[in-house]
Amino acid sequence: MNKDEAAPETRLIHTRAARLGRVTVNPPVERASTVLFRDEAGLYGAKPTYGRMGLTVHRELESGMCELEGARHARLASNGLQACALAITTCVSAGDHLLYPDCSYGPTARFCEKRLRETGVEAERYDPRIGAGIEALFKSNTKAVFIESPGSLTFEVGDAPAMIAAAKARGIRTICDNTWGAGLLHQPLALGADISVQALTKYVVGHADAFGGAVMTRDAGLAGRIAATSEEWGIGLAPDDAYLAVRGLRTLATRLRAHEAAGLEMAHWLAARSEVADVLHPALPDHPDHALWKRDFTGSNGLFGIILNPVPEGGMERFFETLSLFGLGFSWGGFESLIIPCDQQLTRTKGSWTEGRAGPLLRLHIGLEATADLKADLSAAFTALSAS
């Protein structure tokens, strides 16, 4: 069978980069900084010349990420934020203008607002539901549009194709944070985006035990610029983290199906609870961006948000203290269920998030536990929340 015609989950299992010597099911992990050569010509002419540039396991991960995202080039980073920063700074420099969504992942927004502005880049927020209207925000010095869809914490789905088309017509680069889409659920490059970025820490690694990031593109020239920026910054990914990401790729499709099924079951269950005012899950038919999600995505996962109805004094403290299965912790994409209060993180300036919400905003990641147990855990917490 031609592997190129196989299903994505098959290709992710059988993607192996070129290796020296015997072929093993898993790539070797070379914990090495120094690469030795037989002669001077090899020392200055071969690649890689140093372990930071990556060795066998890194090449295998890059190959797998290209399969996952429909890319031709991939560059690895030590975490998702670093990957976002690498992609953005490849496209903008002092005097340029960048547009990024009001729903951006908090550390990415801080990078844009603080670090970029300190280096002379004008970074401006936009309403994540602006769609083709983003053209009105373009300036003569606009060089890149950053897209994150669904939005971090608030789960808006932007009209990425419309924004990409508007930017392309003006020669403006587009960068998509595709961590929620995980490659299998969403393909920004196929929609015309110039760059797709993922925090491998989340669903690719999938076991809450490693960090990683990746930047993917189909453009050879752009890939060269990304690589040059990465080299200038000294960016690299530890071999053991690269190995864990490769391991995660092999089971990604299976895990995502389980997270999707459990996430949808829990989302419907929560929507029927009297304590819940709204469920922010784009795969639910009553989500305001459901049509866009259905058009541009092939599935969902275990990450979504809820808005509670007004909570009595001390209710949230009792709620979190009662939980025993849902952990109170950042990150997501692992086997475990997590929940966090989000109001402390919101720094919204556009759209409807500055007013009119019923009660607190929570983000949930539904892991691989039995959903009956997760419902029992939340039911007990809701009972404690309402207690006088």
C-alpha cells in the first residue's frame, strides 16, 4: 500500500525519518551535544554539526509534524510559547504592525504587548469574530496576522479563511496557533495560512510529562527564515522531550477520539445543570460559531469552558475544595481531567467579554477517566457550591 494514501492515524504510526544502521520501531534518543567528524570538510560542511540542531529523534518528530499538519517544513522549540514567539518574530521586526486576537493565550498576548513593543513592533488586538472585517485594521506596515481559533479560555471560532484571504491579498503573513486543533482536527495550512504552530506539550505529548513546540510551513523560503531565527536565538528541544512527543504522535488519533467523546458527553451534561448558564464548546449546535467550526474542523477534543450562574458568597471556594478527580492546574491535553477559574486571566478589550456575563468563567479539560466518575465529582462540587 502507498503510505501517502493511508489514513492520518496510519501515517503517524509509520512515519520514520531516515536513520543510520538498523531500523527500530522507535527512534534512538541521542543525548549528545558534540557531533564528531572524520575530517575538516565534514566539520564545516555536514549537518547537523551540533546536538542543539537536533539528531535522529528530532528529525523523526519533524517528519511526523509535517504529516500531521500537511506541511513540508517543521522547526522544533522547547515549548508552545517559544514556538509562537519564533513564528511571530520571523514575520515582524521593528517598525512593523502585527494583529493578534483579543482571545489569545495569555503568555502569547503578553509577548506581543511587552516584548514586541519593546523591540519597536506595533501589536494591536482585534475582535476574534471580525472575519473579513480585519481588512479595515490593515496598515501600510502590517506584516502579520496571528490567529488563535478556538480562542483561549473563551472558545470563539474565528473565520480563519476570510482573514487569511484578506491578508494574502495584501501580502501579509498569517500565523495560526493550532494547538486546540492538534493537526488532526484542523489544518490551517490547507486553508491557506503561511504558518501553523502547536504547543506539543498538550495533545501531541498527551501524558503531561514533557514540553515542546513546533512551527510548520509549506513555504521553503519562509522555512529558511524560521530556521535562521531559531539558530540566532539558540532554540532547541531536549532529546528526551522530542522522544516523548514522537511517542505521543503514535496514539494521538486514538486519544483524541476518546477526549472528544467524553468532552461532548460532559458538555451536554453540564448544559443541563441549573448551576451552568452557558457551555462554551464549539461542537455544540447552540454555540454562536458552530457553523464555522463545522466547516473548518473535523472534530473536537476535551477542552471547553463554562459560565456559571451567579454564585453565593464562598461558593467557589467550596466548589474547588470538594473536587477530588478534577485537578486544579494549568495546561491540558494529558490523560487527567483539569479545571481552572479563568476570570483572573481575562484581559479582554474587544467584543462582549467585558460585560454581561452571568457568573464565573471556568475552563475544563476532560481526561480519560470514566465520565460517570467525573459527573459524580462535579455533582458533589455543585452541591457544595450551593450550600448556605
